[in-house]
Amino acid sequence: MRIASILAATALVALIPLAANAGEVENRIHNENARIGQGVHNGSLTDREYRGVDNRLDHIQAQRNRDLRRGGGRLTAAQYAHLNREENRLSDRIYFDKHNGRHQ
């Protein structure tokens, strides 16, 4: 009985990355949105910086939604890699903008 449950859990874990990559992108979008909101709240993002990173975040989210529609609810490895690179760039931009010494 124990071996069967271990095999079932292993099979489930093997399938999770296929379906979860779209969710991981969404989680990162949510986290970046929270970081942007924190920067606005504490004044470390100026209005112009806010508009720039918020527009980039909207673009990433729109791209994710388009990719999911085209792929029947799944992202290909290439789409996931592209979105991940865009999110990495956005994360770096948010960090830079929050720490560049400009305040509202």
C-alpha cells in the first residue's frame, strides 16, 4: 500500500511542472505587483517610475494570457522561458527604481 501511494505521488509531482508553469508566472506577476505597490506606498518609486514598471507588468500579463489562449491553457517551454526572462528584467528594473535615490 505504501509503495503504491509513493508511486502515485511521484506521478503527480511529475505532472505538476507541466500545468504549474502558468501558475508560477501568475504568482510572480502578483509578487511584482506587490513590490510596485510597496514602492508607491513608501515613496521609493516616483510616478514616472511607477507608470513604467506597471506598464511592463501589464504587458507581461497580457502576453501570458495570449499564450495561454493560444495553447489551450498551457504554456510551451519557449513561452515560459520568454515570460521568465521578461519577469527577471522587470524585477531588476523594480529593484533599480526603488533604490536609485529618487523619491516622491
